[in-house]
Amino acid sequence: MKRTILAAGAASLLLGFLPGASLSAAETVKVTPLGGQTGEFCRLDRALLFEDPDGTRLLYDAGMTVAGPDDPRLGDIDALLVSHLHGDHVGPRRTSAVNAGTCAKPDLSVDARPDTNVAQIAFAKGAKIVTGSEMPAFFAAKLKALGGDPENSVLARFGGSVKVGGVTISTVPAVHSNGVSPDLIGGDLGKAMEAAGIAGYAGPPTGYILRFSNGLVAYLSGDTGMTAEQETVVRGFYDAKLVVINIGDTFTTGPKEAAWVVDELVHPASVIPSHANEEATQNGEVVKGTRTEAFLMAVKVPAHVPLSGKTMEFDEGGTCVAGC
């Protein structure tokens, strides 16, 4: 690891002396997990904060472990990305503070319904919410109800893209459900839906492709099973070099399935496991017998466990050069 970092630093110095050379190729994308317990990978951890070399900051699947707009870890946010509208990704409830509760049993004492944690953060930060499918209308209504600008809910439909700062955002298919819980709809309609046991239609869920200003391409899988697009689109067209993939089983790819997707379909340089639905670490070390351990044993490319609050830095080729 030291050799990699030193080599990157030497390249930066060399570029500085070359006429017309750009330093952008030597700059890194920072990825910071915002989980429930500092230094751990816990049951409801979903949220990742991405920072482009130009300072653009994107929050992915804020869920319930971000302590609202006043969470001291957030800072400025330019856009929020949401893979789908299930509660663990949008936050009908959220933690009251960083490190409240435990890794196995997070504190979810703050009720964000019907707004969602995502909408409250976006409103407070003046940030955009970039989603695909039929989700933009849902978030536009939430922003309007909060007194914000519904135009800040932005559509990125499959095959299209939106640029926020130095980051180009595209959506790719995910195979999962995407119902809106009745408690996020509210009123008589929400009560009737709850009584009938149905959820609102929000279109298909999505994954994301992020193309950063240093050239790094990242694939955020969202909640998904295996899809042909992981090979034909994510690898074949976008050539993603960093993957964030869900490993929780039952609701998403399991650890062995996720490892197969990474190794056989996408072929990235690095992977970050997500959505493990377990107390995956204790004192920062992976717990034996967990899904996280099974994934780490199965995957062939370098895998980096997302310990909350620990920033990882990735170069344009998807190699982790710091914090891993």
C-alpha cells in the first residue's frame, strides 16, 4: 500500500513539471461510509458519501443511519442519489445522533414521515435529488411540502445522464421491488393502502453509474439480483472500475452471488460490499461466520469493508490508494 501511495505522489510531482500537464489523473475520489457506529459496518448501513476531486459531494442511499441534515459528517451536499424507495434507503425513521444505539440494534428514534430523511437532507442542504424511474415525482412532492423547490428532484432515466458538478450520473437496471410504503403517502389514501396490504407504484428500482472528473467510473448496484446488464452495460459500455454491491441475500444478491457478479460479469479493480444486514464487524474486524466474511472469501478482486467514518480514496483506475 505504501508503495502505491508513493508512486501516485511521484506521478503527481512529475506531472507538475510537464508543460500543459493535468493533475486530474492523479487526483482521487473520496468515499466515506456514513453508518450507525464509527469504525464499524453495521446492520442498517447503506449511506456512502462520494467526493469528486473538484469538490462535488454526492450522498448515496442516506437511509436511516445519517442523523438528518445536522449530521456533522455531511458538510455540503450537492446531490442525493436513491436506488429505490424502501425504508432502509430513504429513511422513514433515522438515528438521533451518530453512534446512537448499537451496531446490531441501531437507534431509530427520530420519525421523518412522511417527508423521509432523504428529502429533509436535500431541502436543508439545497441539494438535488437525482433518481430514475418514476421516483422524481415522489421526491418533488416531498420537497414542495417542505417548502423547497420541486425542480431539485431530477430525472436520470436509463440510457440518459445528468451532470452535477464534475460528476456525470447515469442509471442502470436493478432487479428488485420499489413500492412506496403507505406511511410515506399518508392521509386517507395511505390508510386505505395499509389496510389493503399494498404499496404505491414507483417504477423499477435503479442502480447508478458515476463518472468522476478524474476518470474513475463507479457502479452502485442498488438492491438487485444478477442481471445481464451487469456485463453488457456496466462492464461493456461504462467499463466500471469500482463497484459498490449489495450482499445481504434474500432481498438482494447473496455474498457468493455478489462475488460472482463482480468477478465474472463486471471485472472491476475494487469492490465495496454493502447492505449486509448484519453486525458485520466488531472493533473494526470482520466477524467470523458473517455474510461479509463469506463475500470477502469468495471475491477475487480487492474488497474494502465500509467502516463508518473511514474515508477511502480511489484513483482513476479504481485502485484504493489511501484509507483501505
